[in-house]
Amino acid sequence: MKLEGEYTLPGRPEELFDRLQDPDVLVAAIPGCERFERLGEDTYRGVVQARLGPVQSVYTTTFRVHDLDPPRSYRLHMEGQGPGGFVQADVLMELIPQDDGHTTLRYSGEAQVGGKIARIGQRLVQAGAGVIINKGFNDLRKRILEDLDADGAAAA
Amino acid sequence: MAHISITVNGKRHEADVEPRTLLVDFLREHLGLTGTHVGCDTSQCGACTVHLDGRSVKACTVFAVQADGRSVTTIEGMSADGALHPLQEGFREEHGLQCGFCTPGMIMAAADLLQHNPDPSEAEIRHALEGNYCRCTGYHNIVRAVQYAARKMREQATVEA
Amino acid sequence: MPNFIGSPVKRVEDKRFITGKGRYTDDIVLPGMTYACIVRSEHAHARIKAIDTSAAEAVDGVLAVFTGQDMVDDGILSIPTGWAVGDAMKEPPHYPLAVGKVHHVGDGVAVVIATDKATAQDAAEQVMIEYEPLPAVVDATAALAPDAPIVHDGLDSNLCFDWELGDRDATDRAMAAAHHVTTYELVNQRVVPNAIEPRSAIGHYDPAREELTLYTSSQNPHLIRLLLCAFVWPDLPEHKVRVVSPDVGGGFGSKIFHYPEEVICAWASKKLERPVKWTAARSESFVTDAHGRDHVSTAELGLDAEGNMVALRVKTVANLGAYLSTFAPAVPTYLYGTLLAGQYRTPHIHVNVKGVFTNTVPVDAYRGAGRPEATFLVERVVELAAKELGMDPAELRRKNFIRPDEFPYDTPVALQYDSGNYEGALDKALEMIGYEDFRREQAEARKQGRLLGIGFSSYIEACGIAPSQVVGALGARAGLYESGGIRVHPTGKVEVFTGTHSHGQGHETTFAQIVAHELGIPLENVEVVHGDTSRVPFGMGTYGSRSLAVGGSAIMRALDKVKDKARKIAAHKLEAAEEDVEFVDGTFRVKGTDRTIGFGDVALTAYVPHDYPEGVEPGLDENAFYDPKNFTFPFGTHICTVEVDPDTGVVRILRYVAVDDVGNIINPMIVEGQIHGGIAQGVGQALFEGAVYDETGQPLTGSYMDYTMPRADDLPSFEVGHQVTPCPHNPLGVKGAGEAGTIASTACVVNAVVDALYHRGIRDIPMPLTPERVWRALHAGGDGAAAAAAPAGGNGQA
């Protein structure tokens, strides 16, 4: 399954790049993420409850951030495993500066889905993934706005 | 565990069930009424069709607790007095079954149809049964069986009136 | 006494089914029953690095968790296939639970056994398996590429066998000299049999008697016992094993095979000394029941200037899936290549089939098994040739039919057709459909922008499987005879024992009709016993439309023995010479006299032999084995008409006419029912069905939400006509009727759709002909055919 899309976030790439690696921010961008912990330098583990159509499942998911090219791009590798099946994704995240001080975050990559979700929920996966990703970015945007406000307040 | 009380084929049953117990599992495993079959896990095949308060439902999409206080009729209840229901007779007369696995669900779905439409056309019969898969008959003789039953039930109604 | 032969007797088995009293495997509850849930691979191809069963074992109510290694360590071996195709055929191991590596999504990895079903399912989710995913290959053609991932360790390619039949040089020469060559590239897509009863098995080991009973939803219990005891579990003595196939909710081939779950339940029951039941969820059936078809082929049909077929050359790549299932090697070879002559006199035929392993569910026999694939190819290429030559498709067929006076006819692909009248069936079908009228209607409709089409399928099948010596020479690892037994009880009631198995075919009625007819007794005095190895001496089961032709013939042989012995007893009682005693309508009579004795009295005498012929044993109980001399060759012509909606691409079948010659008919009601159901399944493949995998080997059609089968409102009523050319070499003159409908109907429907669209430049649409595919073909512009026809891979890869 192809994952592709873009989303506009407030702030310049330089302001955003580090935040996007911040576990506290990352967790906000993963809908249904219940526990989140750092495993190593660039590796995190979370317990994610995801629902796609008729299949709801809990996935133990590891995230790895790699190929960092600040503030332009990085890659996010994700592997989730649970009774509903497995999800694997490797996504290139690109931060493209906009004239208005915002940043377009463009993601592109491949995801593989296996198990019950692939078998029973396949027709829903692409649409369902879209919903989850959008919710994630909305939550991320909210979180970043809060952060930037807090920064602003602190600076003031 | 939840306590439920369900009338099945005219007989009241009390039981403690897990809330996740499906009506079909309750019928098959708690009551031993194995005439109601399970052919899929997505409510597509109709093999588990029963009547709940007189309307046909797929017993795999109803939790046992949802049937609490209600009345269920299964295939076993269609000839409870020893005489075959006209649909049961029709399926035999018109060779409307082969392996027999979808048959109880087909009969229950068709019984619902005939309650509302005593003289259905072939197209109406086919439409009414489109929620029930049969892999053996190609539906040809199932349609004949329902027509047979409809005819017989109309005749009986005329005699009684 | 009514004549039971040829009579539409209502089925004796129906009463239990219509009242909900059928007893299928999952309906059986035994004291102390436990429930198995199998943990299955989510990966198409992966190495198993570790299995942690501790969390599952700790769940309250869990009795045991076993892995593939546990079974192997305990002496369980690989499940073999029943057929070999050549000496070089590769047969990688197929353990009941995977050892070391998983080879398709759904491959069993561990089994959890608990005191109830829900606990077993819950605990199965606690089995932690660490995989190392490997690249997978799904498409059979792609699997032959030099850089393709190799499915099995220890093999250097995915090629299982490379088989050919026919004279290659002669075919090439004839093709080169042909006036016209029609080339057709086709995908016969993968389909899922989908018997509505999911598979189920119960192992029940009795430690006191050291006996094992296996209940299983199988089409052939004796074969399961043989494979289990002779190959998979050699420590299990066959005489201590009873396999019971109770009521079985449809099979269509998919319940022939020896499946891992049968071994798992049997073995686990012995380990735990408690009954172990497993029943598939439908989503499990989709990844464990053997699939059908999945061929990618190229056909070339050469014709001379007059339209005579001069050569047929076929190349096929057959997807076998991850393991060799029981009949798998035979299906795309002996049951396919040998049928490529169809009903035609094509003098030169050559076929090459490559059987290929992929990371998909195993492919094996599905209703028709090889013969639908052969018929589809032949009837589509013949139809295309007619279109290309501007000939009427009925006339091209007629011109090339083997004629009634040419039988027995030796085909260039190894079969000897024993009898036939192909033109007779075609003519009858043309008359039933009203061919001339339809062509006029079609022309009129076209003027109004409506798209009507008519399709033909003149099929032949080789049934009555099969002569043991022939199949032995081909590579079968078992004989394919059948047994039949007649036990006359002292009161004259009769039990009939057959090694075939009824899972919808109505044997309890048809076989009883034969016996009642032959013995002149009421039908209700006959009970047919099947599906239990402890009651029936031996048997090969039901598939390949063999039950009546082979099993029925065995019963006829046993009846002959019974009648011979009864005649001896009767002659003694009547004080007449044996040859002076005739047996008519249940009564023995001294010819030309009124001295008689009834069959019931003879039966009683046999068991109370106070006044008894010398040298004759008491009792009246005879067994026979029947090994057929040849296959049987049912044939016929199906014609259907369709309308294609140009705006939506929806195909509606207007009429469907089937004229079949299945030989003599014992029960026309049952035969017609078989034809109806067969047609529906073939239509399903043509219009609706297709198993689809993504490129990583994940099945995308894993439930009834995603896999479409014909529903009641998708089909018309069928018009069925018969022609009877008795089989010349079995005592009943019957050929078999279970598969005819499916073999014929797929090509019939596709031909009709193409007939409706050919004038729009469309010569093919890959199956299934979904509204989307038809619509795309219609809207692809001038080169519609090419756009629509691009083969998508044998499994209809997404």
C-alpha cells in the first residue's frame, strides 16, 4: 500500500525538525497510542490501539527515525505487531518551507499490512489509514501550536 | 456473566452467558440446537438465520444478551408439532437442497418472506433470499420450493377462511 | 413394484436436513471435549525465529500449546501428495504445523487447546512468534523468473514439474502449415471453492482401547485414514483408527484432501487423551482450504481454409501454491492436458504444463478439476477462431465434431472416447434456445444500442475416476476402484455399503433406488451406509463424478453376487434347477410355473438354514470391488444469452440452456439439481469470483465481504435438457453428472459476453467479468480489447 500526502504545519522547518523527533510530540501524532517509551537513541516503542472497519486491535509498535537530514528530511520506520496482524511502514518525511512561514510536511512511502486486517479489512485499509493519518496530523498541528505558543509566551 | 431469559421454540430458557456470546453460539452450544449453522464470520452467508420476535435475523449478528426477554424460532421449531412446515415440505418436494447446510437458514428467510408476501414472484423470491448463500443448488430449485410452499400456504389459508 | 430407475424419487436424506437434524462435524459434542485454535502465519514467507508459548500456556483453561517441532519430535511426518508427475517432480515437505519456515499466509504455526472455544481463541493471541520476513512470490509466471524468491529451502527454483503431452513436432509442423492460426492468451483465475460448511475435525483417542476416531468433514474418509496411517503418522496402526465423515456441507473438491488440521486434532487428542475439536472460521477457510484453477496459458489453434481444425498448441503455467496438496499434481496435467481435444477431431495437439510453487494457499481440485480449465481454453479459442474466420460458431463446432460413427475414438492426447453424439446435443440446445430467432433479436437490439450476446460451450469431460492401472501408470499412488457391499438382513431389509461419500449428491436415495429396483423391494427397506471406515470395508470417496459410475457399479457387482446366492437358495426351496429359476420383481419363480418364493423368505432362509442347499454358506452379505475399464465421457452443449448494460458494464444472463449427456439417469431430479449447481459455480467464476493477493502475498479476498459468489438474484432459472448415450462399459450405463455444469458454463458465459461486444473491438475480457472490467473494456476506445485483456496474473493480482 502506498502512503502519500502532505500537510501544512505552523512554523519553519528549522523550528519543526527537532520537535518532530521529540517523543512527547510524536506520541501526540499517533492516534490511539497509549504507552510510549524511548528504547534507544532513535528508537521508540508504543502500544497503539487501532481500529479499521470491523477489526480492532492492539499493536505493539516500534518506531525508528533514521537518515536524518535536518531540517530537510528524515525517514520514519514503523513496525507494529498484534493479534490483528502486522503493519510495517517506511516513510520519507520531507519538510518544505512555505513563503508564509509555514512548512509543508510531505510524506511518501510504502506500508505493508498482514493478518486479519489485510484479510477482512483490506478494502477499508487505505481509507482507514487516511483517516488515522489525518487525525494524527491534526493532533500534531494542535500540539505544535501549543508548543509554539508556549515558546512565544516564554520568550515574551 | 449476564443472566438471560429467552423463549426458544416456545420453551423458556434461563442461562448465564458471557456478554460476547453470540445468539448462534448460545443456540448451538448452550441449547444444543445445532440446526442453526455457522457458515461465515461476516454475516454474509445467512446459514444462521432464525426468527427473533417473528422477524428473520442472522443469529451471528445478535448477541445472546440482546435476545433477553425475547422469542426465538429456529428450524427445529418449524415442525414442532410433528407436521412439516409447507416450506420444509417444499424444499423436499422440489429438491431445494443438496448438502443441507444452508437449508435451515434458507427456510427461515423464506418463511419471513411468505409472512409478508404470500404470493411472491420469482424475482421477489430471489431478492428476498439474496442474503443467503447456497453453493449447491444454483438456487433454481430453492425458488421452486418457495413457490411450492407459497401455493400450499395460500390453499391452506383459503380452506381455513 | 414401481420402477425406481429413471424416477424422480424424493430424497430420503432430506428429512433430517429440513428439520435441522443433520449432523455435521461441528454439531458433534463428545464428553470432555476440548477446542483447538490454530495460530497461523500472517506472513506469506518468513523464517520462524522464535515461538514463545508461555503466555498462552498460562491462560486459565488452556491445556496445551504445541508447535510444529513438537509434532515432528513425536514422529509426525510430512503430508504427502497422492500423485507424482514424472520422476523429477519436486515434493517439498508439508508438515501439519510449519517447521522452520512459513510458506503462505494461513500456514499453521502452533495450536492452542483449551477447555472451550473462546479461551482457545483468546490464548492463541498470546502465542508470540518472532518472524524474519522473506520476499514472497505470488504469481506463477513471476515465480519462474531467475531472480524470483525461492519458496522452498533446498530447491533451486520454484518449478515443481515440467510436463508435456502430445506430439510436439507433428503439432508444430501442422501449425506452420495452417491457413489461419488463432492465438489466445488467457488467465484462468484462482477461485475459492467455498463449501458453505467450514471444514471441521475432531480427534477422539480412547486410551483404554488405544483406538483413535477422527471425525472430519471429508469427501473420502478411507483415503484420509490411509494417508494418515501409511504416511503421516506411521506409528498409528490403521486397524486402530476409525475415520468418520458424517453429514458434510458441500465439498466441490475442497474436502477431498488430507489437511493438517486432521493430523493436528488426531495427534493432540492422543497427547491429551481427550477429544479435540477444530472448526474453521470462514476467514480461516479462505487461507487454508485448497483453492482452484489459477492457470496462465497461451493457446494456438490452427485451421485450414475450410475451417477444419488442424493443430492445437497449448502452454500453461499452473500455480500449485505453497505445498503439493493431495491431488494437486494430477489436476493441471492428467485431468487437463488429456481433455484438450474437446469434442473435436483436431489431429495434432501438444501441451506443455509447468507446475510452480508460490507463497499462496495450495491449489488443488475444484469442481471439474482440470477439465473446466481445458474446456474454457478450447471453447474460448474455438469461439475466437469462428469470429476471426467469420464463421458461425455453432457451424465451426459442428464441422469439427467427432462423428457418432467414429467411436471409440483415440485422441492425440492419450484418451479413448468410448461413445458420443456431439451434434445431437448441439442441435437440441440450438432448438431449445431458438438460435435463429435470437440472432434476429440481437441484430434488432443492436440497432437500438442494446448489447445482446449468445455463447456456446460444447464440452467433454473424463469422469468415473478411474481405471487403477491407467492412473497407476500416470503416477497415482493409490488405486481408484470402489467397493460396494450388500447386507441382506434376515427380515429382508438391506444395508448398502459404499466407499463413496455423499455431501449433497443424494447417494442415500440414488443407490437405494438401484438396490430396491434390482431386488424388487420397497425403497424404505434399503439403507445406504457411507462415510465410516468402521462400517464400509474400503473406499476411495467421492470426486471426479465417480460415485455412480464406479461406486454404483461396485454395488451392481455385489448385487449380482447376492442374487446368484439367493437364486441357489430359492432353487433349493423350490426344488428346481438353478437355471430354471428366474428373479422378477422381488420374487423367485420356477419358469413357466406359479411356484414362487419371495426375496424376504429367501433372506430368512439364508440366516435360518434348516432346509438349505448343500455347499452354500449361510448368510446373505456380499462385497465387491469394481475397477472401471475406462473413464466415462459425459458431454453436452450449453448455450446462454446475455445482455450487457453499456452504461454500467453489468452482465445479465437472459437464458441458460444446458443439454447434457450423462448416460443413463437413475434419478432425473437429482441429476438436474447437480447440473443447476454446477452451472452456478461456473457462472460464478465467469462473472464474480476471484481470489486476489497483493504482491507481498497478503490475500485481499479473505472473507465473504470481499469474495463474491452468485446469489439468488444474480442467476436466472436454468433450462435443462437431456440426451442419453449410455456408457458402454459399466453395468449401469452411467457417466456421472456432478461436474458437467461447472465444466461447461464458464466458457459459455464469457463467450456470450464477448459475442455481445465483439463488434466493439473486444475479443476478450479477463475473468471475472465484473461490471468494472466490462465497462472499462467498452470505454477503452478503439483498442478496447487490448486494454481490457491485459492478463493480470493467475491470481488476479491487484
